[in-house]
Amino acid sequence: MADKQPTSFVQPTPTGKEELGQIEVASEVLEVIAGIATTEVEGVAATRGNFASGVVERFGKKVHSKGIKASMTSDGLIAVDVFCSVKYGYSIPKVAKEVQSAIRQAILNMTSIETNEVNVHITGIQFEKEEMQA
């Protein structure tokens, strides 16, 4: 039987603070943080979602974790996978590196959790939409 992945990550106690108990952060929280950080990078067109997130967005709800997967490796380290498309004309390696930095920094700032890997998967290039001429 396959090992079940943990659904939350233990947040370290801030230095100089008294430990009052364990703090766990759900993987969905890390995915939302990573999703917001990704969409703020210049050159990222969109993140890839699935059928369910597409239906939800049609009803007007924004899905920030679309195209993001946070998991724990066998070593107990955190890995984030991002599936996104890049706008035409932007350097793919530069945009991918900026996405990695933005995600790592956002997760560290908001949760004090270090990410071991941030894997960026470019799934396409989005071209500018031409205006319809009447």
C-alpha cells in the first residue's frame, strides 16, 4: 500500500519565544501562498488548473492554489511544484528563477518554514490576444 503524504507541516517556534505547543500549517495554506506569489511575478500568464478549479472560477471564485502542489519528500523536506505558463516575449529561465525566489521568500516570511525545492514546470506560452476589427 502506498504511503500517505502528510497534509500539514510543523512550523518552527520563533527564536526567543516560549514554546507553548506545536503549530501545524496545512499543505493547502502553502499552496495558496505559493500561488499568490507566482501570480505576482512579471511574465507569468497563468497557473494550470484542473477541471474542478475551472468550474469554480466560472462561478466567480478565485482559486489561488491552482497549479501548485506542496508535498514532503522522503527526507522530510518540503517541495513545491508549480505549473504555469509564461507570457510571450519574456525569458523563461529568468521568469522561472523569479518564481522560485518569490515562492521561497513568501513561504519563509509567512510561516518560517524553509522550502527545500521549488520546481517550476512551464506548461505553455501565452500570446497577446489580437483585437477584433469591425
